[in-house]
Amino acid sequence: MDGAKNFNSAWSRYQMRTGPRGAPKSRYPSNSGASSIASSLAPLELRPPTMGAAVGKPAFGLAVAPRTAAHAEERLAAAEHALLQWARSPGADAGVWDADASRTNRALLAAVDDVLLLAEEDPFPLLLLPGAASPRRRLDDAVAAAASRMVEEFLRVRVWDASPLRAAADRLALASSGASLLVFPSAGDRTSAASSGTGGEVDASDGGSRSRASSGVPDEVAALLESEVWDDLDLVRPAGVSVLHEIALRMVRAGCTKELSRAFANAPCDVLDRFLSILRVECSQRTTESVIKRWTTVTRIIGKATVAMRRQLHAQPPGAFDGFRDAYLQAIAENRVLILLDFADGFTTVTSHEKLVYMLGMYEALSDAAPGLLLLFTGARKELVSERTQGILAKLAGAIKVMVAGVMARIQGGGECPRAPSGGVHPLARYAMACVEMLARHRAVLDLILSDSGGATPGSLAGVVTELIACLERNLQVIASADAGAGGPRHLFLANNVAFVLSRAADAGGGDMASLLGDAWAARRRGRLARHVASYAEASWGPVVAILETPPVRGGRGARPAKILEEFDAAFARTRDSEACREVPDPAVRVALRNAVSEMVVPAYCALLQKHPRLGTSVRYTADDVAESLSELFEGSDSGKSL
């Protein structure tokens, strides 16, 4: 779980900057300038501030210029007092705005505005009042304190609204199993309904039975994986953006834009952090497969969310923050993206082929999200994120190549499999073709990765699948000889498995795999299937038909027809009863086998009856009875009629 460790480490570094309720802390001391203000106020006899007369004046309208330096100093003292009250207990007040962008402390904001107005009026020339406690020094400290207050306000206000995502986030957080969160196909299936008698299939990665019908993504999560839905989600709080404009305007007036920019990295973003927090919980509570699945889902959602956030923020009414919004978006996106990349990096050392499908999902999620994420960045940030992303994609590609080689080795050495039930489809064939289906769903990315395989594996998905199926077919020949023996059972086993390979190859990748393998490949296997069907009929039913064609005995006299019929009835019943319980899962193959047997047996039986019309009561069954009995072969049970 190296990825989980990397994620927790990155998350911890991020949370070290957050307050008790998750709001990021400022990098700047909240009482910046407070000690200087306090020392400046010490020698003054500070009267109770008349905020309405001084600090309460509108900051951005018409202001009355100070009549004298003394009047300006009085205004400064009143503003200092208000700022000092905040500096002494920064966590106790409600701030200028609350988290929902409602103004709750007009007096404090008025003090900030009056300090900035005094700084613009410049009523205290440097040469007039030198000294540490001069009004000019006190004004500079007050401006620093006011800027610090604005940074705290910036980190407090809620700009992003995660409420439209709450349902999806809750479903993602509360899901207790990976089955409900498959955003990409599961790994190869080792058994299926044909062999288990159920409607489910088995995930090769964990051996747990799971129905394909139950592997869909929850509706709330699936919706977020579609690009169109994001246009209908209101992720921006207009009131919060309005506060950003107010804060930016004051920071520009204070000449502290660098301090504001440095605070961007610590800005809260509920839209992204809600999903990152889910992933953090998964690291400690889930299996490797489950964590990677959730990382894949979270990465795709965050990729789409950041693009939507940028579009919606740019659509807000203009204001002073417009000049900062791109840097702001880059900073909050960079923090979250680097956390995701740190997490993915920890899984690049996983090489077990049973994890192949999850690693393919991780690779695809990162490569799909990367272009949209990079649009958010410029300059050094873009270069950093791009290099980090490409490096991790290269590591994931290397791990995937090793896993593909592992899958091929697993098929090549596939003798350690249970025997096929009643001549049906062998578990190795099910596993191999499930792998083919899984690989086909990721054809584009596998062709990209395998094109630079260096000869360790075939250079394309077509090459991998061709070699994988060839290995499977060689193993099936060995298994058929060892388990099924010779004669009819062997040909029935091979017919079942050739038909299974053909059918699954045709379905894989929505039919793309069949076109990838080519018509000649399919034609060769259809020819093999037809030969196995004919050989089965000849090996299993030829001896039964031969009884009807018993040659004459010595002296030119043939066997008695009644005796021939009696022997045929007994042989037919034995063969029919033994073959009825054999399994042929494919309906088309089942029909082909029944037809081949019927075309061999029924005409010969009719010929006997026509040749000896005087058999009379010796004939127990008509030709139609025989044909009907043969139509019940290969049902997997002995429920049919017996002669």
C-alpha cells in the first residue's frame, strides 16, 4: 500500500495548514503588526473610539481630508484600536465576513478601510516625526495588520459550493464493496453461469462471485463521470466571489498583492477536498483494488470538476479579483493534483497480473484527466505538473507491460486447472477469454503502451491476443488428451472450447477484437469446429449405426432383422443416456451436434425399417420417436426419454 502511504503523507502536509474545522490556516501571523500597534498606542491617552465619526467613514466614496496631522493621528489611533482588538484574539471574533460571505463586523472593515485611506493620504511625512513610535511607522504597521486581516478573511470565505456533489460523495464514501463502484471492467472471469449454474461470474482478482448486472456505477457517481452534467451544477458561490473582489481591492490598495498570492495555496476548496477526504479514508480501510478503483473515480471527477470550476469562476461578474483568479485556480488545483499524483506514484511498483485491470483504469484516468488539468496551469506550475504526470504515466506503463507478460505466462502454464465438467468449457478457456475481453476494452491505451515493449511482449494488443489464444489452444489439446481421452468425448470437449473462443472473441471490445484478429483467423476456427462436430458424431454414434448395417454371416445368410433391431435398441439407449447428460453451453453448437447425430442415425434406422417391413411388433419406436429422443441430447442432465 505504498500509494496509500504517499497519499496520507501528502494529505497530512496539506492538513497541517488547516484549522480545526478544515479551513486552511494562513501562512502569515494573524497578529502581524499587532505588537507594533500595541507599543505605539502605549504612550497615547486613547479615548474610546468614535467609530461613527472616524473609522466608520466610507472608504471608497468621498472622504474628508484630514484638517491637521493631529486629526489624522486621532483617526489612526481609533483604527489601531479596532485592529488591536482583533489581533489580541483573532479566533474569537466572527471576522469581517462569515463563511457564507455575509458581513458580520462592519466596524473592523471600516477600520481596515480607514487605515488604507490614511496611507493613501500620506498625512505623516517621514521627516516630520522620526522614531519607532512615530505616526508614520504606526501607520505602516497598521497597514500590515490590515493586510493580514484581509488574508485571514480570504482563507475564511467559502467560494466553492460542494452541495450539488453531496449525494455522489456520500455514495462514494459509504460504498462497502468494490462491486458497486466499477468504473471500468473487472479482471478476467474464471467461471461463469455455464459451469456454476448461476447468473454471475467470478472476478479473477479476488475470486468473489459477482453478477455483471450488479457492477454498474451508482447513478449519482456515474453522472459526474459525464462531461455534460457539470454545466448544470452551480459550484461557485457568487457572494463568495463578491467578497474576493472586495478583499483583492484592499490588498491592491495596501500594496500587499504578493501576500495575497502566497495565500492561494492554502485556500479551501470544498468541491475538491470532499472527494480527496474520501480517498484518504479508503487508504486505511480498503484493499488495494478498492483503493485504486476509488482513486480512479476521484481523479476523473476532480479532472472534470476543475475544468468546470474554471469556466464558472470566469463567468462571474467582473471585479478586482479578476487579475488574480487564474493564479488562484492554479494554486488550489496544484495542491490537489500533486496529492493525487503522489498517491498514484506509490502504486507504480505493483506488478501482479491480477491487478492489471485496476492499473489500466488508473493509467486511463490520469491520461484522460491530464489535458484538462494542464489547461489550468501556466509557466513553472504547468511544467511541474506535466513532468510529474508524464513520469508517473511512464511508470504505470512499465508496470502494465510486466502485468501483460504475467497474464500470458499464466495462460502458457495453465495446466493447474480443474477438469472440465461433462466435456464443457474448460476454466482455463474462460479465464483466458475473459482476459481477452478485458484487454479489448482497453485497446487504445494498450496499443500505445505495448508499442514500446522492447520485445518483452508483442508490440500491439492484436499480437498479445493472438499469442494468448494460441497458447490456450495448445493447452486445450493437451488437456483433451489427458482428461477426455480419445473418441467422441475428446471431440466434444474441443468443439465446446473452440466455439467458446470464437464466440467470446466476436463479442470482445464490441466486435473490434474479431476484426482485429481477422476473417481468416475466424474461418480457420469455424473449420475446426465443424470437423470436431463431425468427428464426435462418427466416434460416438458410428458404432450404433454400424449395427444397422450388420454384414451377412457365413453361408450368405444375413443376421436376423429382429436381432439387429434388438441390438440397435440396446446400443442406442446406452449411448443416448450417456450423451444426454453431456454439457454443450452454446445453443448453436448444440443444434449442430444434434443435427449431425440425427443425420447419421435416423436415415439408417429408416432404411432398416423400410428394408424389413414385416418386423411388426419387434419395432418399438418409429423414426420420429428416435429423432425426438436425439433432440434432447446435450442438456446437461439425463432428463430426456430413454429407449
